[in-house]
Amino acid sequence: MHPRDKHTGGAGSTAESAAQPLRSDAERNRERIIAAARTVFGRDGLSASMASVAREAGVGIATMFRRFPTKEELVAAVFADRMDAYVRATAEALADPEPWSGFTGYIETVCAMQAADRGFADVLTMSLPGAEALEACRAEAYQGFLELIARAKDSGDLREDFTSRDLVLLLMANAGVLSATGEDAPDAWRRLVAWMIQSFRAPARGALPDPPEDAALYKAMRRASLGITSLETGKGR
Amino acid sequence: MHPRDKHTGGAGSTAESAAQPLRSDAERNRERIIAAARTVFGRDGLSASMASVAREAGVGIATMFRRFPTKEELVAAVFADRMDAYVRATAEALADPEPWSGFTGYIETVCAMQAADRGFADVLTMSLPGAEALEACRAEAYQGFLELIARAKDSGDLREDFTSRDLVLLLMANAGVLSATGEDAPDAWRRLVAWMIQSFRAPARGALPDPPEDAALYKAMRRASLGITSLETGKGR
DNA sequence: AGCAAACCGGAAAGCCCTATCCGATTCCCG
DNA sequence: CGGGAATCGGATAGGGCTTTCCGGTTTGCT
């Protein structure tokens, strides 16, 4: 009766906590893979290939897929701590006695996190259906952000027509600026964010087109999920 | 110069030097390729492969490369008329007696053009060193936009700290929103643009981080250009 | 040690892309 | 209407990426 049998079966792997301990060499490789993925995803975004991560890690391709059968599992493992920080940021923002500076500080923090890691910028603008832990964090942060919005509106600093979807819009816009400017203008995003934040401030300067529906945005994020295997084109009648 | 001849029938195509008329079947295929590219680039952006265009056009791959040895040449041929419209938009905006509405109308028009064609959205945010005609149009439109800015500042409607680089930033941000939302929230971009335009309006609501240097932005656009073979896409892309 | 399970990583299969080659086909003009 | 030249497009070479398979190696427990 070896406690170390075939394992797994059901338990996924995302939450390694309760899983069977890996053999020492396997665990070592796992760490190397995650470290390599952190580097590669941070530099190239989530579009980086699994093969390039394996190369960077110096392990065989098979080892890569054995440990992380899907890219989403790898992404979940790599960005778990970033997502924790993401959630923590809402708590910190809510701790700010000043509603408006809490609100703007949060937005700046999140956008800065995007700027610091191209992979994380991608994570924030696409849903990863296979990584429940990440999605749960996203939902939690979302709740916190709703609270930030409410506080900032109550204090009269935030425009009444601001909605949580506007943050998603900003994250997508920021991701666009970041991926376009890259290393060449690493602070360009700060200017975009500043423009937006000044516009969010009450009083309103005019009407705005309606924001997209929640469902539509969610759908968009899912569609974008992971160009895993063949971007999305595949057309060809 | 804008008089880019329509190359209908007789002579003159985009870059073919002395321009000897193509044989009828060659010309027919050329048109089919451009039409197909218009469709494919519009749907998938410039990251679409040459092969997929050839497939869509129903011609052999070799025919594709014979007519358009580089992707940039194809892009130039496909978006020549779009770029003309792009330049024309500045003239129309300058014709508006109201400086502010001319300014905002121009921005909205350009962003709408991005929304209408993912390929064009890419064209506007990356430089195509190999497509001189397009780059010339870009430069011409740029001059016109400088004029729009001057007028809007003179009338006191536009913030003094707005610079032409802010339009580039907005185009990149808009491209990000468009590629993230796609078909699922096709009007989301309008909200982003409205937020930004309201922020551009004088009086200023606060200081802004410095915009990126012109050289840095140009470098970024060049880097993004069209990396020989892959990278993004896939961006993604 | 000694051994079996767990693990490693190269190789291979399958798919898509770029770019070039070359025999077969089509066009155009005399 | 016939022939040479311009074109066509399948085929091929060369790379990447994903995913699976399998013989050889390492680990950990007895």
C-alpha cells in the first residue's frame, strides 16, 4: 500500500497544496519550469509557446506537458501570487480613508502591474476557464472594486455614470498601449491612465455612449481566452 | 502625394517600377488577391498569414508571393484607399468652422476606421518601412492633425498639454480594446474614445505624466512592424 | 544494495507558415 | 491558329508548435 500510487485522478493540479508530493527531481523541474515561464510570459505575454518555456527552463518538452498538460494550468501556477497581490490591492485601496485616492490608487496599481508583466496584462483581459483559482480571485477583486466605486461615488468624486465595465475597458486599452510601446516607451501607459482618471472625476463633462453589457465583455474575454493552439483563424472554408 | 492612380486596367500598380501592364490573367488574380486580403486582414488583422490570403483568394501560394513578394507590399496595395480616406479626413476636419468639433470629429472618424477594419487598426499603430506610399500618407495626415491641434488650442477648447503623441496613444489603446472585444462588444471602443475626448477638453483637470518622446513612439511602431515570420500573434497576436 | 515505480527527454506525427522551384497551362501577337 | 513567353499552382524544403510515445535514467523505500 504505497501512498504514492497513481495519484491524481481527480484532483486537478491547480491547487497543489493537498496533492501528492512529487519526487524530488520532478519538484525541482517544476520549479524551474515555473521560473522560466515567469520570465518568458513576462517578456512575451501569454502568446509565448509552451516549447519556448521548456527551452528556457532547460527541460524536455515532454516534462513540460507532463507537469502542465494545458497552458492554462501553467499560467495559473505562474500567476497565482500576482493574482493574490491583485486581490490584496483592493483591500489596501479600501483601507484608504480618502475614497477618491483609494479609487485612483487602485487603478494605477493595477495598470502598473500590467505594465510590469506582459503576461499578467494578458491574464487580466482574458478569462481562463480552466484556471478556477484565478477566476475566483478575479471575482473577489471585482467585488472589492464595486465597493471602491460605491465609496467614490458617494463622496461625490467619481462620475455617476462610471461603471465597473469601464475598468475592463481601461485594462484592455492599457494592454494595447503596453504591447504596442513595449520597451521603447515603457512609461507611455501612465499618460493614458492619467487621461482616463481625470475623465472619471466628477463632475461629468458630457454624456457617454453606453458601456458594453457585462455579458458581452465576459464573452469577449472568453473568446480571447488563450489562442492556445492555432490562434483563432483556422478559417479556410 | 495623394493622387495615387487607380490602376484600373492599364498601367501603374503600386510599386512596380516601369509598370508594364500585367497579362490579363495575372491582373485578374492580382485583384482577387487584394479582395481576399481585404477580407482576411479586416477580419483577423495584419497577423493573418499570406497563406490564408492565398487560400481565401483561391490562388496558388506561389502566385501570391510572385505578385507580392513581401507582406508589406500586399498591405500597401490593400490599404491604399483607406489611407487616402485617412488623409482626406484631416482635410474635412479642417473644413469644420468649429475647431473643437473638427478636432473631436477627426478623432472619432479615425477610431471608427480602426473599428471597421482590424487590419487598418494595425496599420495605424505600426510603421511599414517597406510601404513608402502609406508612410507618406501617414506623414501628411500627421501634418493635418497638427493643424487641428493648433486650431483647437487657439480656440481655447483643447488642453494646452495635449500633444500629437496622445493621438498615437489613443490609437494604440483603441486597438487594444478592439482586438479584445471584437465582435462581442463592437461598440465598446466608442466609450473609450468618449472618455478620452472629454479629458482632452480644456480646462485641464490636473497635471499629466510626460508623453513619450516622438522618437520612442516611432521606434515602438517600427519594432511592431511586421516581424519577419511570427512573433505574436499573435499578438497575439 | 536492489528494484520497481516515477520520471526524463528525444523523437515522431500532424498541422500551419514562409519561401522557392519547376513542369504544365494560359495568354497574346504575329 | 500556332508558338514562345509569361503565368499558374502543386510540390518541396525548412522551421515552429503541440501532443503523444517510449526506451533509458533517477529516486526512494526496503
